[in-house]
Amino acid sequence: MSGARGEGPEAGADGAGGRAAPENPGGVLSVELPALLAQLARSFALLLPVYALGYLGLSFSWVLLALALLAWCRRSRGLKALRLCRALALLEDEERAVRLGVRACDLPAWVHFPDTERAEWLNKTVKHMWPFICQFIEKLFRETIEPAVRGANTHLSTFSFTKIDMGQQPLRINGVKVYTENVDKRQIILDLQISFVGNCEIDLEIKRYFCRAGVKSIQIHGTMRVILEPLIGDMPLVGALSIFFLRKPLLEINWTGLTNLLDIPGLNGLSDTIISDIISNYLVLPNRITVPLVSEVQIAQLRFPVPKGVLRIHFIEAQDLQGKDTYLKGLVKGKSDPYGIIRVGNQIFQSKVIKENLSPKWNEVYEALVYEHPGQELEIELFDEDPDKDDFLGSLMIDLIEVEKERLLDEWFTLDEVPKGKLHLRLEWLTLMPNASNLDKVLTDIRADKDQANDGLSSALLILYLDSARNLPSGKKISSNPNPLVQMSVGHKAQESKIRYKTNEPVWEENFTFFIHNPKRQDLEVEVRDEQHQCSLGNLKIPLSQLLTSEDMTLNQRFQLSNSGPNSTIKMKIALRVLHLEKRERPPDHQHLAQVKRPSVSKEGRKTSVRSHISGSPGPGGSNTAPSTPVIGGGDKPGVEEKAQPPEAVPQGLQDLGRSSSSLLGSPGHISVKEPTPSIASDISLPIATQELRQRLRQLENGTTLGQSPLGQIQLTIRHSSQRNKLIVVVHACRNLIAFSEDGSDPYVRMYLLPDKRRSGRRKTHVSKKTLNPVFDQSFDFSVSLPEVQRRTLDVAVKNSGGFLSKDKGLLGKVLVALASEELAKGWTQWYDLTEDGTRPQAMT
């Protein structure tokens, strides 16, 4: 024992060192004090929320909710990392990953489709070239993207990329398909199934605000089409190369730095959607990247080709659908609330919901552009609307090549991926004719020769190529260059170009299309605006009837701008094409069967991804969306256009309604509810708010005669201030509104200055609670010149607010006020009758 005690001090002195030194008695505190303070801080951070909840008298459930949210965030990030690791494993050892049980939707395309070939030689070539591809990408970021971002805004003048590393994993091509049928002899079409799973690092910094952000990994999967055209007899044998995606690619991004907040569940889908939309603006059909290989090629024609045709879809009815609604925890079977999602390429449409019906009748019509029918299909999915997650009722995929051959299909189709259900469709392939010889017949067929409406079934397609502008005025400040953009409208349909910053000679090189109801009386209105100062730089009005007498119905020239500089011009190429349905004569016993294709991914993957492409759009008009055997004999019913009149004024544009969700596997939590896409030729498919208002009006009538203003009236003061260069609208009051519930209504007023329906252009009053005669007395203004405002229409809607998550939200009435009046500078105060769709407003002084 004494030996042990004798060795102890020496060992302690040798081992502890400074601890045995008497000259440093504070050494223990200097070593352990930071750890002690850190432990106290962690304990304080854990106990403070509990103490605060008890002090404030709140429930302990808030702690549990915070813990659940933390677990959800960690689980979401863990699943994302797992998917990344699984995709990397698939790239490193494809055979081993397949044997470990990779799902069918993760397999390369050549496993599913016999006409899709492996291209390992191409992957080896890309791998060898990858370092040089990365050098090109870094050069693109630093020399093109970085200066563009800096010049876009003064706050971004210190923006820079601090690190650009695309990683060691190259882009992989999982399969190649070469089209040999139904293609032009002077072109080669290839579809590349691409997959990029990169552990890349892209860091950026804004030094002025000490802001750092970046991306640490990217996954992108999609079908890229490569077109080699025209084939020529001289080297290099190919005139140009065009590259684009047939539809929005699936995208997933892991963020770092400040943007790491975008990985929070609920925000990750939104952030990826924004990035996906940016990609769509450049690389998704009809947008494309075109690289000319010889100087003689007409680059504009290759970059923005004329569509191959227009597909008119009559979404008529369904039968024998599954009943998905249940009651009493599944003990009682109910019916379904079916609706359909229709997709052609990147254009997505959604039908209205038919409540409690297993044999719904929609009678809706949609029109979609078809640019590349080899590889494009008509995809339809039916869902049962539920408060949480909509149930799947069946799907259908039809090859558009078959529709083009038959020109007209009117059939019942058996739904895929479900045990029962049929869908009745009428499909029309409309050919684009470069002459007006069939226009009168087309106008008669769609009944556009008699009515005065600007909306309904289309008789023609207007294709506009916006090239550039010259000598634009400087706007409000003479010393500064404007930020010009172009707004184009035909009737209620409006589109807008990209913004070009700080230049009075902008170059856009963009393509736009408009569906035209009657070109004999409709006009194309073009306005160049300065985005920075919100003022007009010039405008132009072209009657479409002028195109009917032009050669090849095309104008390609520089147009002089009105209300602009003396030499201000805009260069455009405008082409009009008549939509003609060629009805082929067939023997009575002829049977046409459209080819119904099997989906390439599983049911869960398809229904989630397609449904998540629909995003919220509160306005009534869209901003522009196993093999089965067809059942013959359903085509004996007349077409929808024979029994439905076009609405007189429906502010709707057949544009792409899609906002793509980009999660690789999809998440039901990202599914958002949107109003149905307005149909173009059926009263039943007007915006659902207008439809519900008409039903409510019929219930109020109930056999009695309503007064002159059954929906009530609204009092407005409208005038234009020349000094402020603004339109002033004062909303005074409403009277005799209809009641949305027993307690009355909670009305407010919403206004747009058509054709601008952007969120920034919306004006709203406050909400008046439980009253049918609200008083607002609120003033609003729109920055617009007097000549310009006289071409606009004021869209005023009275709506019921309801509470949070309330079902009592809807339209109370609407009025469209035409502002083409010489008295606008003086102004007027009037009572306007509210109607269900805003047409034929009657004013009372």
C-alpha cells in the first residue's frame, strides 16, 4: 500500500503537468470554463421554452409540436440524402443496384422500351469530356450569368460566384431513341433519357449585404430531344442542332448557406418549382436552344418553328367510376367527386369537379398546341376531390400520331390502372392552313360568323416572333436607359415578353402564340413598356384582317410605334394560320382505334407528379394546362360544339397552366388546389365561381321574377388624372348584395385593369363583415396614360371573404367597365349593376 502511495504523487505530477504546478492555480478554470459555460447555455436553451410556456400559461402541446416539426425536418433531409446515395449507387454499379431491388421507375429507359437503346459508348465519351464540359459551364457562369445578374439590379452589383464545381459524376444518358417513322427526310430526331446526380458545389456571394448562399448537390432527370436539321449535301452535313426538353425535367436541389432555409418541408417544393420554371423558359418545349452549324441556316425558323397542329379535346363524360368517398371510418361506401387533369406536353388543363357522381358529364373543350407529335402524348388522369389528398380514379395515354392520322376520334376508352371506369372523348386534329380559303367555313362551323364574342372555339392561330426594337425613348428620366418589355394582347388574352435591362435597343428573340376566335374583327395590340418607371414607351395596333390579305398571311417587317419617338420601331414576324379539320371519307365498317400506351412509371409516381404540376391560381381565368381496348360505339352522340354556345366574355387564355413540382418522388404535401381551367365552348365550364353564382341566382329566383339588379349594385367614381398620369378609381359602396349565409355576407371588392391580371396589378378593398350594403370609400390608382387607358377595361368583382378555411368564399357579382370614353378626364360617379360574368353592365346615375 505504501509503495502505491509512494508512486502516486510522482505519477500524478507527471500525468497532470500543469495541475501540480503551484505557480498556476488558475489553470483548472482556464481549461474547463468554456465547456462549463457551453453546458449551461445548452441547458438554459432547453429549459427556457418550457419555462416560457408555463409562465405564459400555454399548453405543453407546443413543445410536442416543436419536437414533431424538428423530427419532420430531420426525416425529410434524411430521405433526400438517401435518395441521393441510392442514385449515386445506381450510377457506380448499375447491375448491383438493380439486384438490390431498385424500383421500376428508377430503372433506365432501355429496360422498359425495346426501341430505346443503351449508349454506353456515349456515356464513356461524356465521362472523358466531363472536365472540359465543367470548364465551359464555369466560363458560362462567370462571363455570362454573373454580369447579367449584376446588371439586373443595383442591389446586386456586388454579386459574384465564389466557387463553381460541377463534381466528379458526369451527366449520364440512360437510353437513346431514334425516330425513323413519321419524320421529315431532312431531319434526324433523337430522344435522350438523361440523368444527372451531381455532388456539385456552387457558392455565390453578395458582398454588399454579407450574404452567402449556394447549392451542394443537384439531381435532374428528364427526356431531352435533339433535332439535327436540315440535312445538307455539304460538310458538316447538318445545318443546325436544336436541343430542348419535351416536358419539365424532375429536379431536386440541396441548398447551403442562407438558402438552406429552402430545404424546410413545404419550401423545398416551392424553391425547386421556381428553378424548374426558369429552366422551362429556356429549355422546355416550345422553347429550345438552337446552335447553327452553317451560316445559311434561318436560325429564327429553327428556333421557333410553326406548331405541327392543334389538338381540340372534347372532355365529355365518364361512366362506372370507382366510389372513393367513405363514411363512418369506411363502414359506409359513398360516391366520388371526379375531375380530370389533361396534359399535352407542357400544357395542363383541369376540368371542373362534379360532386357525388360516378357517371359525370363535363362537356368541356380545350385546345392545345402540338409541336412535336413523335414522342408527345395526350395524358388524362381522373381524381376524386378530397379535403386532404385526392384519390386516383384512372388514367389514359393516347399517342398523338394516331390522332393525326385519323383526324377525328369520338370513342369510349377504358381507364388504365383501375379495375373499372370508361371515359368518352372526342379528339380533333386541326391542320394549320396558310391561306384563308377555308376561313368562312371554319367560322360557320364554330358559329363565330354571327356572334360578337372574342372568346370561344378558335378559328385561327396567331404566331408572333418578337425580334427587337430600335431607338426607344428614355422614359421618365432622359439620362437613363429604360428596362423595356413588350405586352401583347388579343381580346382578353395577354402575354408578356422578358425584360431587357438598361437599353433602348433591346433584342428579345421570343415566340408567342394566340388562339383567335374570329380574325376578321379582332386586333393585335402591342405596347412597349418601361418596367423600371412603369410607363409606356410606345404602342401599336394591327387589325388581324390585314393578315388575311397579306402574302402567305404573314407580315415580317419593322413597325413604327405610336406615342413614341420619331424613329422608334419594333421588328416582328406575324403569321396567321387557319385551323382546319380535314374530315376524311371512310367506309361504314371502318373502325379507328387510337393507340393507348402504357405509362412508363408506376401509378403512384405518375399520379403524384401530374397532380403536383397544378398550382394555385385564384383568378377566374387561367394564365394560360396496362394497355386498354377502346370501346367502339360511344361516338353516336353529337359533338359538344353542336349543343353548347360559346360564352360571350370569358377572360381566359389557353396558355400553359403548369407549375411543375420537382421532387423526385413527389410529395402529397405539395399538392395545391386550383380552380378549373375555363373551357372555351361550354357554359358548364365557366370559372367555377361564376357557375356557383348562377346556381345561387336560380335558387333565389325559384319561380319568382327578380328585379332589375338581382345581384345588387356597386357605386364607383372613375377618372383619369393627367397631372399624375394615373387612373383613379374610388369604390364608394355596394347595395342589395345577395346573402352568402344566414348572417349575410362579408364582401370586399377586387379590381384589375385588363388585360393585366398580374398580382401586382390587383387592387382590393377591406372586408366589411356581415352586411349586404357595405360602405368602403376607398381610392385606388393605376399608373397608365390617357391614350393607353382608353384601350383598357376595368374588371371589378365583389367577392365574399368568409373566414379562415371557410367554404363560404365566392363571387357576389361582377362588372366590366369599358374605359373608351371622352369623359374619362372629367370623371363620373355611377351605380353599376352586378352580373354573374360582368357582361352588359348597366349604369345608373
